[in-house]
Amino acid sequence: MAIVYDKIGAEFFIRLDGPLDPLGRTYEVLNRPGMNGTALRELGKKANITELMGIRDVVSFDVATTTLVTYKGMLGTAATIRRGNSVVTNIIPIAVEEVDRYVVQTPSGGIVAGAFILVTRWQLLYGLAT
């Protein structure tokens, strides 16, 4: 059985951790001074910005830098995220930053069996329903 790696767009990760906030209806609570009761006004569909932590292996520190440049090129473009057997479409990466980069003594598997680990923090937002 083939290993299914997590991914954002075309980029693979050993693991993506964190919640994804789905697109949903938002409301404003209306209270008027001197009036009894409360009303709700629907504002439309919206999602909160959420964060995922991405972990992947690379073959060198130089490749880690190149990978970060590739990640930055994905910002602002709708992508599909796969985590395990779950697939979510129309996610827009709005920020990515390096959290850590380190060497492992003995690589055991991973995407490229690299001895270097790149940890990134992604800020993501559901796109508008199409």
C-alpha cells in the first residue's frame, strides 16, 4: 500500500498539523437601546484565518531555502490541501514562514529520505464559494 503524504497544492509534507476553519455563515447581533429582544443580521459567509504547521524533509539546507521560495510563490493562489484521507479545496495560503530547520542523525523515510527537516507555519483562509 502506497504512503499518502499530506500536501498543500503540489507540495508534499511528512505531516500537516492544525485545524482548518471552514467557510460558514456569520451574523451580527443587533440590540437597540430601549427595545426588548435581540435580532440577528446575516453578514454572509466567512472563514477565520487558521494556521497549519508543515514538516518535511529535504536533502540540504540549500534545498530548504529553495523550498521556502517555492512556498512563498504559492501565496494568494487557491490550493487543495490533503491531510490523510481528507481533501479540502479552495484554500488560499496567505502567509508562510520558517519555524525551524535542523539535521537528523539518521533519516528514516520521509519524502526524499533527506537528513534535513524543514518546519513551516502556514496561515490559510478558505476562499469564496465558487
